[in-house]
Amino acid sequence: MRIRDVEAVNLRFAYPAGAGFQFASGTCNARVTTLIRIHTDTGAVGLGSVYSHPDVVRLLVEGQFRELLVGEDPLEVERIWALCYGITRWYGRKGAAVSTLGGIDIALWDLRAKAAGLPLYRVLGGAVRRSVPVYASALLWKPDTAALGEEARRHVARGFLGMKMRLGRSYAYDSEALRVVREAIGPERRLMIEGNARYPLAQAVRLAPEFRAAGVFWLEEPFLPENPEDFRRLRAHLGGAIPLAAGENEFGEQGFAELMADPLVDIVQPDACRCGGVTASVRVAARAARHGLRVAPHTWSDAVALVANMHVVASQPHGITVEMDQTGNPLIEGLLRENLRLVDGELALPQGPGLGIELDEAVVERYAMKGPVAAGNYSDMMFGRGEYAPAGEYEG
């Protein structure tokens, strides 16, 4: 089997007017992701996903990776990863280049597992299982905290046993929102906190007793990734009472090694469609195991990335859970021919060969970009003057 072509398909979904969400960097009005398809001379197709600047991803695929990979044996996944990493090292290592490599890597693992006739998590060494824990990722900023309680109850009604909310707005808002959501979901469900990298260290310390009282399962990215010393100080202050989590802004095993060498966090969050693919995610997970840390991948882009991260978690004894966007994103909820199912608070794990999924091609066609990415606030990426409208400094 040889690679015949490598294809990048950029997708864009725009929320209906007024249906986006407010968060720390303005108002999200659209979502974007990139699908990778690797076509082979046998007719087998590998599927992957990249969450980065869509125009840059397409340029990398069409301008360098495609020529490099055509004619290669797609089952030599690790060799191809090293080849692609080496040729992009000078301008890559972190950011769009290694994320694009990751999308290719996911597609290659999909092909390898299909060739083996096994679901990917089994090829990665996981024991047979039917599902993985999942949490609802939503509960963005709202003008009225009572609306957060109403939303949280909807996630409970859908069957989620855990959820993540976004704070980092102000001390008054955070305190009230935390109380409202915990009361809405009850004491037995997991509650994760995303700090939006907005906390001054002193305010994170100030909120720590309230996080403890609310039984927070983890505190995610309270600080910018450029501030490792704040992570170190807060982790020492918390003494393990509240696990710290981070990793959505890290790339490759080396990037995560910086989080783990003198551990800044308790839970690492590699995302296969960002950090360098399944290969990088598994390497990060192995390093985490050596440091006694747990793994809970970040996912925010699309269902292909979510399923890839599900397989990684299913293959790791110290994998905790996966993240599922619940903001009305059809690239999560409508992209597959068979939508992912919640079963007893967990996501059913596809059991077919490879990733075990097929795209709904009508949905792909509906959201496929016909040209460059349009202006918009895409929650993690903003294009166009005025789309980046970050909130002011955290109010204590």
C-alpha cells in the first residue's frame, strides 16, 4: 500500500445571529477546523483532523507535506512522523506545522489500524472496552449566573456526569457562578474549572477555598502558558487538594516535558489534532505515567479529533476522560454518519477498524470553505479587524 494523495478540507460553521457565546476574548460567532484525508493506491482512506489556522494548514499540506508523502508506505507511521517533523523543524516544532503533522499522523494511524482490522485503541495496546468517560464542555460567560444553572441542568438531563465551566471574569462573578453551577448539578458530578489563563496568582490563591468547597475536580489553565512560575507556586499552595491541568497550548513530547520535568500540573491535556497527532499524544501519555500524572485530552474542534482522543484515552490506564463541546457546534454533533452516543454518562467507543467512523459527506460539503478563512471570532483564533475583543483585567 502506498500513499496516492494527501487532502486538506477546511470547514467553517457560523452560529446564527445572536447564538454565539461570550468568553474572555470577545464573542465567538463561528467555528473552524480542517479535515485531513490520506488516499492510498488500494482505495483505503485515512482520516485525520487539524485545529490551527486553516489557510496555513492547507498551505503546509499542499505546499510541502503532499509532495513529501506521495509514494510512501502509510503503515510506517513513526518513520513518517520523524520525516515530517525533521523537515519542518526550522519553522515548526510548535504551532501550525506540528499540528498539521498531527492531522496527518491521525490519518496514518487510522490506516494502520484499518489494515490490522482492529479499532485504534486496541492497536495502541488498550484492553477491550466499550466506552470512555466524557464531560460536557460549555458554560461560557453569561450576563446572569442563573442562566448558568439552567444550562448546567440541561447537561445533566442529557446524561453527562461531569462538565466544565469558564471562569476568570471577576471575583464576584466567579464566586457566584461556581456556587450556582454546583447547586444545579449536585454534589456527585464532576465539575471542572477553566480559568481562561486570566487569573493573577493572588486571585487564584484567594479563590482556592471556594474551589475546595465546591469540590472542583481540576482547575485548568489558570495562567498563561508563558507563566510557568505561577503554576509552580499555585500547585505548591494547593498541596494536591485541587489538581491543576494544562496542555492545549503545548506541542510535541518536548513541550509537555517542560510541564512535567518539575511538574507544574497534575493532569496533562494533549490534543491529538494540536500537539502532533496520536504519536505525540501516546508519547506524552507515557511520559506522564513515568511522572505519576494523569491524562485528559483537550478537544474543541470536531468529531474526528474527539474520536482520536477517545482512542488515546482508551489505550492508557491513567487516561481520565475526554472533552465534548456542547455549544451547538455541528462539526462535533453532525459531522459523522453515526453520531457519538452517551451511554451511562460515557461516550460509546467506536469498535470498527481504525477510528471506526465515517464522515457525513453532505455535512462536509455544507461547511467546506471555498476560499480563505472569513473574518470572525472562532473562540481560539480571530481573523479580521475588531474580532479580537478581550475582556479587561481580572477584577478582584
